[in-house]
Amino acid sequence: MPCKLRESDFNEFTGKTGEQTTLRVSGQAGAARLTGARYADQDVTVDGDSVAFTIVSGPQALDLVIEDSIPDDTVELRETTGGDCNQLLDSFRYDPLNPTRGYTIIGE
């Protein structure tokens, strides 16, 4: 199954409205995991290091709360929808004082 998201700007991605996507975090040296997620003003259930949601119409905020066992670890956010998709969306240094990362998903 191909990836559902396309990068359109910094921390902004587009996808087809109604498609489901799965995102996953991982730490290079530590054990990164999601502790919370909110998309389109709704809480989204997290499953350890991943979260799945259905893309809704228009620009919508996606906020991910990330925890990692090692401060300053390099964390990657990947789209892992289906078996063929392993797309790097973001890579950043984990900051325990600022664990929330914000993105915009635009449903078309």
C-alpha cells in the first residue's frame, strides 16, 4: 500500500480526504514513544510508538506528544501505512521540556 501523505511545506502534508494513515516515532539511541495525539480537534488513540487516523477535509492540526528515554536523542517521524510505506516525514532532537510537535495535514 503506497504512502498517503505528501510534503507540501515545512511540517505540512497533504493527503486524500477519507484515507487512513499510520504514523510512527522512533529514537536513534533511545526508546521514543507517543504519549498523546490530537488531530482535527479530536483526541486520537496512540498505540505505543504509533498513531492511526483518517484524513479529514481542509487544513487540520496534528499535535503529537513524544517521550524519549534519552534527552537530545534524534527522533524520526515516519508514515508507515501498509506494508510498502516507510516515508520519513520529520527528524528532530528530542527536548523533554518541549515534547509536543505540531504539524498540519491538509485533506484534499
